[in-house]
Amino acid sequence: MTLDPFTDRQPYPSPAPSPPIGTMMGDMASARSLAILASSRAVVEGELTAATIVIDQDTGKITSIFHSVLPASDFPPGTSYMDHSPRVLLPGLVDAHVHLNEPGRTEWEGFYTGTRAAAFGGVTTVIDMPLNAIPPTTTVAGLKEKVQAAQGKCWVDVGFYGGIVPGNVSELRPLVDEGVRGFKGFLIDSGVPEFPAVSATDIALAMAALAEEPTTLMFHAEMIPPIAASVGDDVQWSLPPLAPIGPLNEYATFLASRPISFETYAIAEILSLAHIAPKLPLHIVHLSAVEAIPLLQEAIANGVQITAETCFHYLSLAAESIKNGDTRHKCCPPIRSKCNQDGLWEELMQDDGCIKTVVSDHSPCTPNLKLLPSKISSFATNNEPHTTDGERESEKDEGDFFAAWGGVSSVGLGLSILWTEGQARGISIEDIVKWCCKNTAKQVGLEGQKGDLTVGFDGDVAVFDDEGAFEVGEEAMLFRNKCSPYQGMTLKGVVKETWLRGHKVWERDGRGFGKEGPGGKLLLERRREKP
């Protein structure tokens, strides 16, 4: 055993010697188109090891993995070969929570720009949320319109979620048949009128309809608690009973308006209905409040199939550091205290914790909708539309956390955000692969295809320089609108190349995105029944 040169903490087996060419290559020396990626460090089946990864570019699948760095001479002449040592070969990340907003709000984001940003950060699969496109993905017709809009624009593979809203229960099973990876509903106002919140009755109907389907039912778990038992589900349509505690441009005022009880009450409501479909996997998106963790832990101990995700921003940004008026940080649930952040990390790092995945929840808008004060720097997109229809009523709205659009832009930055934040917390690169590759793939039913470097899986690879660093400027934010709380920060860890099914999509120090154009697939196969 030798010390692991990546973390200098965990040992791993010394590389095995290269096998003889005759026994290793077999029929590989045929005319098939191969891509060979090698490195002294690769995360293969969750373990850090030396590796040579052989990908058939015709099928896009990994055909062989050798736990040593083989020389180029071991492969047929002309084979595409690169030894990336000492950089780390990772499975392409699966970002299971992204809002691409096309069609309908393409000025906010789109398939072309959003997936380019993903590829920049080593993300090879994104799953698009059922809102904020118009129409939302709450019907088969809406899904087909979105699929049509995505044709030929995706730099990485894209899957789709369906939505649950009042009155669409008859669409749910047909959407499963059309290939959605799961469903999402809100227990509180979503912020867009075409995606209304669901009541307990709506949730019960959705659970009954999906009880035997191979899918996952997910929830934005915020809900205004009732002030009396007789209020019932109508409470979610009411306004908060209290006025804001302070000026609307102060983050503390906004934070107080979305208290922890919103999350805990919503999760309790969901858990109270779980018995309707005991085999249906449930999932809490963007968990921010540590006080909800005991509820989830108890439910899991009692046999409820429920998991949670958290987001890069909850693990790296804290309320104490958010300046008044800096609405780039506004999201719901809100970014909470540093102490709360520490609790999320603690649960995430438990092998049996309820938080299984980390995602971006990339939810962009045009910069004018953020109502940023002029004193706060942001990069406006070159084609930002003119403000119309009362989008920005007056200068008095500047920095108003209540009037600004809520959402953090970070797709393609997550790997570096986690690696930067995790340095002081003792995380390993294997941890990130578990949270952002393997477990996210499992969450959306892609565990036999994505999220790992193993024979038979898609040849999706991120080449990661763990010692590199970069400043988040305009050139690092490839999403459409350059408005993010990470602007100006220095992040550690740089994705040097991104490979999708054995083809190079992105190269940082060379050709960039090249001339081949978008080659991502739309993942529309029906989810498989679990054994």
C-alpha cells in the first residue's frame, strides 16, 4: 500500500503492471474508433486509482478499464490517446436540478447556453426542471414542445422532469411513458403563475397515480404553517400574517420571511402522506434547514423511501456574508447561517445521512429582474432585453429582496465550488463523485448508464486539475446572463476537458468547444422498473 497522492490521507492499491498486449487487446486492434484516456489518478467505481479508460466512440461506451497507465504503443496506430497524469479523471457530473427555461423564457437561459455552461464545469448530464419554461412540463404536449425546442442545441445529455400541479393527475403516467426522469411539485407559490402550488389532496392523487411507476416524486418543501387547525390546506394560498421585520433591501429581512418552520412543516405534510404509496421514492429538493434533518432521519428509520438534496450555494454561502441589496444571493429556501451550513455538511458527510446529492438548482433570469443596485457589479449579457411591462418599476426597487427574482446561477461551477469549500472540511474527490455523479444518476434512474467510470457505462469523463484555480469572471460564466453571487471569487479546481460518450466536448487550454457543434442526446427512454 502507498499513500494516496491526491489526499495524502487515504491509501489505495499500487497500480498493477500492464498486461501483455496480446491478452489485453484481443479484437481491440480492429478498425473501431477508440478514445483512450489515461492518468495516474482516476475515480473508478468510487475508488481512486491509476487507470487507462478505453471508450468505443461508435457506441459511446466504456469497453475496458485497466488499473495502470498503459502507453500509447499498446493501442492500434492512430488511436486517440492522451495521458492526463497527474490530473484526475472523473465521471462526468450529473446535475439533477437545472432550469433551462426554454421555450418561453429563453432570454433567461436556453438549451444551448445552459448546456455549454454545464460542459465547461465537467457536467455531462443535466436534468431540466418542469418550470420556468412556457409551457411547463405538466402535460405530454408541454414535454413534446420542450423536446422540440431542444433539438440540436444541447452540448451535454439532457433529461426532463415532469411537474405536478392541481388538475394534471391524468397526465402523470403518460409523462412516465414519454421518459420523464421524475416529478416535482411546490407546496408554496412557485413564482410563476403557470406552475401553481399543490395541496395535500393534489399530492395524495399524484402519489396514488405514481405508486407503481418507476419514478421519483420530488417537492419544493416550503409551506406557510397554519395558524389554527381549521385552516387546513387553504393556508398555502394566504399571505404571511406579519409585515416584514425591516427594510426590504436587508438580507436579514428576507431571511426572516422564509423561516425554518416553512421547511419543517412542508416536510411533515409530505411524510404524513407517504403511506399512500410506500414503494414510491420521495425526494426533497434544495434542502436548506438543518432542523428538517431529524424529521427525515426518523422517517427513513421507519421505512419511508425518502432522500434529500442540497445545493452548492447552501454549502458555500452564508447569510452573515450577504451584503444588503445583493440580490444575486436571493433564492428559496434562503441561504441560512454559517452554523446551519456546517450542519448541512455534517449530514452530507455521513454514510447513512439523508442528504444524498448536491446539485446546482441553476435558476437564472435577466439581470434587470434581479434589481441589483448600481454599486454592485454584475456583467450584463450583450443581448439583455429592454425592461418592459413593469419588470423594473422604479429605482426604489433596487436591492429589494422581495421584488427581485429568486434563483442562484451556478451551473458549471459546482465541482470547483465544492472542491474549494471542502478543502477545510477534509472531503475527498471520491466524496464529490458520490454526491454529484453516482447518487445524482441514481436519483433520476440513470445508475446503469451515468455517474461512474465502469465498463458498459457511457464514456463521460471530466479531466480535473485539483491544484489549479480561476477567478469567476465573465469568461467562466457561460450561462446566458452573467449574474451570479460567485462573481469575483477565486475557486480551486479547474476542469481542463469534458468528454461526452468518448468525444471531447470542451477543452480549456486549446480549442474550446471546437467546430463539431452540440452533440448531446435527449434522454427520453422510459425509466426502468427497479428489480
